[in-house]
Amino acid sequence: MAKVVLVTDSTAYMPKELIDRYKIRVAPQVLIWGNETFLDGVDILPDEFYRRLKTAKLMPSTGQVTPKTMLDIFGPILDAGDEVLGIFISSKLSGTLASADLASEELGKEKIEVIDSTTTSMAMGFQILAAARAVEKGANLREAAEVARQTISHTGVAFTVDTLEFLQRGGRIGAAARYLGSALNLKPILEIRGGQVEPIERVRAKGKALDRMLDIIEERIAGRTPVRLSAIHVLAEEEANIILEKAVARFHPVESYMAIVSPVVGTHAGPGTVGLAFCAGV
């Protein structure tokens, strides 16, 4: 019987123990730094990347997973007689999904399902986990894909950044552009909604922004259970630990994680970013 193999991209940056347990394949995004090109999470890891980013005069840029990379991942899975369920970063944030679609068309769609998560980071990670756990219980390709699609509306991520400069430079700022030029002590709270970065509100001082983020997550969870949580951060582990501790005490999740933001996402979010991803009701 064919196995269903989960494939995602490196912006999920799920904890390694989950990647290993469910044997999830990860397609690396591309990081371009001057004349150097790195595969996200392969040639450069977060610690090295963020150390370098702190003092860099030349800022990095990013590139999507290529169709060839998708072919190189999908092909051997199909050759082994198995099937592919691919769940990828929002198509409004990256062309990665288009690369997966091209690979799927070339290899034959009957054994490949490709899904737009409409998000990234651990908000996408919880969709992948839901599908992986369905497969573990015996779901076939179509059933696992349906579980992933149903989970999309149950997931989300809110975050605050120290500056909108990085989102603006990378062209991912969306409607949050109206916050540009705000006083430095006004911290924007953002979320990924409808597949793109959208503003929620501005709060004076970062500590207050983090506390307000918990209120916003409570509104998004809307009393649904069970709750699953993951704090995410870019060079802000202490603040991420604090918000995760507060969130666990408040929402009593069935599972919780700490996840550093991948270098490619960190390029657009910038140092000091702290967020909280959730899955509620599934």
C-alpha cells in the first residue's frame, strides 16, 4: 500500500523532533546574500544567519523554492511507490506553491496533492501536523489533504516587529504600510490574514504589545478547543518564552512549542520579531 509523504517548505521551521517523527520532507527556500546563495536550513542555520544579520551592511534577499527542487523531492517519493501531500507557504507571500504545481503537473497529479496553507511558520506547521497525524491513523492521500484544508481556518499567527523596515524592503508589508513612520515606541501588531500580512493595531511599548497579542489570540481562538500553541521569534528568545508561558497558563493547550523563525522569514520580519501561532478546535 502506498504511503503518504508530507512535504513542506523551510518557512514552517517546525521543531526537529516533529520533522523526524513524521518523516516530513522539507523543501529549502533560497537566501541570497551578495554573491552568495544559501539553501534555508541547509547551507545556513538560524544562529549563524542572525549573528551575521546583526552586523551586515548588505542585507540579504530571498528566492522561492524552484520547480527543479520540487521535482527532486517529489520524484523519488513517487518512484518508491508512495504519494505526496505538499503544504506550502501562502501563495501571496511566495511563488513556492507555483513551483510545486509545476512539478505536480510534470509528474502526474493523481499521486500528488498540493495545498496553499495561506500562512507560514508554525501556523502552517499545525496544518502539516494535523495531516501527518491523520496519515499515522491510516488516512489516504485525499483524506489527509481534506484534513489539512479543514485545519486552515483553525490556524493563525499574530506577531509584533521592532520595525516595519524589513517587511517594507521585502515587499511583504501589505496594508501595514499605513503604520510606516509611526513613533518608534509604537509597536505594530500584525497577523497573516487572507494569505498576507495585515495590520491589527499599534500599541505603545513592546511589553504592552505582547500582552495585547494574547488578547487578540484569545479573540481568534474564540473558545474553541483543543488549543495548540507555538511561540516564534527572531533573536528574541526571552520575550518569546515569556509570551509562551503566559499563553500556556491562559489557554491550557494540549501541546506547545518554541520555534525560531527561519532565515528566509527572518529576512522579511527582522530581528526582535515575536509571535504566537495557534491551532484551535481540531
